[in-house]
Amino acid sequence: MHQTVTRQIASSRRWWVLAIVVAAQFMFGVDAFVVNVAIPTIAVDLHATPTQIESVIAIYLIAYATLVVTGGRLGDIHGTKNVFLAGVLGFTLTSLWCGLAQSGVELIVARLAQGATAALMVPQVLATLHLLFTDESRGRAFAIYGIVLGLAGAAGFLLGGLLVTIDLAGTGWRSVFFVNVPCGIVIAAAAWRIMPPVPRRAGTKLDVKGSIVLFAGLLCLIGPLLFGHDVGWAPLLWAVMAIGGAILAGFLRLERSVARAGGMPLIELTLLADAAFLRGLGAALFFFAANLSFYLVMTLFMQKGLKIAPLAAGIAFIPLALAFVVASRHSGARTRHRGTLVLIEGCALQIAGLAALALVAGFVDAPTPIELALTMLIFGYGQGLVMAPLSGAVLSTVKPAAAGSASGIYGTTAQIGNAAGVAAIGAVFFVIESLQSARAGFVVSLALFAALITICAAFLAWMRLASARS
């Protein structure tokens, strides 16, 4: 099938297809960061509580994490092009809904829908690249994809600050969502005309029960972290989290029963016996728990604690994002020679950057955006050394037949880490801010980030041992 599809489009035309799907990935990546810059303004305009502020970011990640494997499977069933178009159009419409939201609760529901549609769109990007680039151009195509991922962060921070500041047509923060509408329409129109149709993969089925159970389990496990501050961490929250853990344990039993009945479970169960893979997932979980949550807390500290304007706060992140891109380019060659040691060194650099930020926050009364930007360079370069090669390192021991399932599990784990980090560390920041100050909440959050990255490094070292033995 791959050869048939590749023959359907000329070599030059497939680069246009690459541009289309990477543009969709860029839109998704920008959206993940642009909201962070606009969050303080959204909170004031909608009178949102700290819980609602966290939920606007976390619920999007939870929806995406729990449905991304399902989105990939739907691409196999209904064709990559069809599901990609559905995802882009859905993402466009839900972005419009987010921009029109009139309350914190409505925005949360709209973000839930937006995350669900992103889970249809994003898996088809890598699937399309894998399908169309099977020759010597494959490396170049994936290099372009990686650079776009890094640039999306810089663009998101800059665009968020710019749109909030210029107040385009009086729309304020709403323009950070409205901007997706024309972009989405152009991408969908181009995809409809240029992307090749891909027939469904015979024998592929969707595990509907597994998708529902996984979503319910993760929502019960992570969701209460979002509401703890508002309800005083009532015992009921912990009970719901325990139920979520039990549901996830039942999910594994359900997947085994689906496999025994001859069905197609959401996850490849043989992966659970791969020690290196499981330890790599542990590293990814803790790494990403300190990823988006860092940007949330950093934004809140700059805008609420230091009263830095949204545009200046957004610009302060650009050197970090560019350092991330540079490190991503360096990490490939270095990882081929030194393996996961490069990732562990990246963790050490991140911790050094966090320590430098703590010193600036602790001993400088009013740090300027330039001072913060220069300090964050260290963290950004270290993050780039880890994030770029992390997926390849985690998947290195996986057999080719299970690569698709393993990639889905990795993506789900990464987004669970992002959501859990935003919920948990965001809650800590708001509690300490209410008791003491935004500066105190920021310093404690930095310590938590350092602890998470240290655990990530420990898992990476443990993964090296398992890989050496296999």
C-alpha cells in the first residue's frame, strides 16, 4: 500500500503535502503555548478561579492524551486523509468556540473539545510523513518536522503576547483562538486538494470500550488535582483519584480480554514486558511533568508577580525557544555517539538553569524580562538536548511490528505528564501564592521542577542498564 500511495504523487508534490501536515502540527504546537501567555488576561476578563485557569490548559491535554491513540487507529480505519481533514476542521471550529466563550466553565468545555479534535489531526501528521518519505529524503523531512516543533514554541509565546497587547479589533485574548480559524480553513482546503487518498488498513478495528475506560480513568486520576484548591482538598477528591487508579488497572485487564477474544486492543500488550521501554516511559512521564507546567508558572510569575506586560513576557521566552531549537539540532549527532548520556547531561543543564532562576528570583527585587530571558537560555538548551532524542531513545528497544503502538503509548504518556504537571504544580503555586506571594510560589515550583527532572535522569540511567542487558 505504501508504494502505491507514494507513486500517486510526484516527488516534488509530496513536499507540498509535507508543508500542509507540518503547518497543522505548527498550529497545534503554537496553540499549546499561546494560551500560557494569555492566561492571566483570560482570568481577569472571565473572572476565572485558579482551578479554572489550570483547567483551561490541563483539560485540553487530558482530552488529547486519552484520545490520541484512538485518533491514530481511526486513521488506519477510515484513511489518513479523511481523519486529518476531520481533525483540522474540528480543531478550527472548536478554536472559534474557545474564542467566543463567555465564562471560565464554557472555555474549559470548549478546550476539552479542542483537545479531542487535535487527537484526530496530529497522529496523521507522522503517519503521512512515514508513508510518503521512504527514501533518502526521509531524514530531511523529519528534520523539518523537528525544527517546526521547536519554532512553534517561540511563535506561540510571541504571538500570544502580541495579540493580547494590540487587542485586535477589540477581541483581546480571544484573538489567540480566532487566529486558528483562517489558518485551519487554508490547511483543510490545501489538504483536500493535494493530499493523496489512503485506503483503510484491512482488519483494523477500534477498541471503543478501551478508549472510554482510559479517558474515564485518567480524568478521575488527574481531574481532582484541578479542583483541590477550591474545595480545600476534601477527602472526596482523594477517593475519586483512587477510583481513577482502579479504573486504569481495570483498563489493562480489559485490554488483555480484548486480545484474548481476537480483537485489537488500544495498546500492544507485549510492550509491557520490555523493561527498557517501561523505564523510558517513566523518564518521559517525569520529564513532561516539568514541561508545560514550567511555562505556566513562569508566565504567572512574570505577569502576576513582577507585573510584566504580556508582550514583554512572551518575548522573554523567545531566546529559550531558540536555544531549544539549536540544542535539538546538536542532540542528534551527539546521541548517536554517546547514547542516553546526552539526555542525562541535558537534565543536568535544566537543573542548573532552574537553580539560576531561583537565585535571580530570590536575590533580585525586580528582575527584568532580559535578565529572565538570559537565565532561561540554560534551561531551554538543556530541554532541547532531552526532548529531541527522547522519543527515539525510549523506542530504541521496541520491535518494528510494535512501533506504531509504542509511539502511541509514548505520546499518551507525554501528554499525561504535561497535564499532571500543570494540575499538580499549578495547584502548589496558587496555594503558596495565596498564603505568601507569587515569588514564594515560583521558587517552590522551581524546586519541584528540579526534583521531577532528577527523577527523569534516574529513569534514563536505569533504562541504560536494561538496554545493555537486552
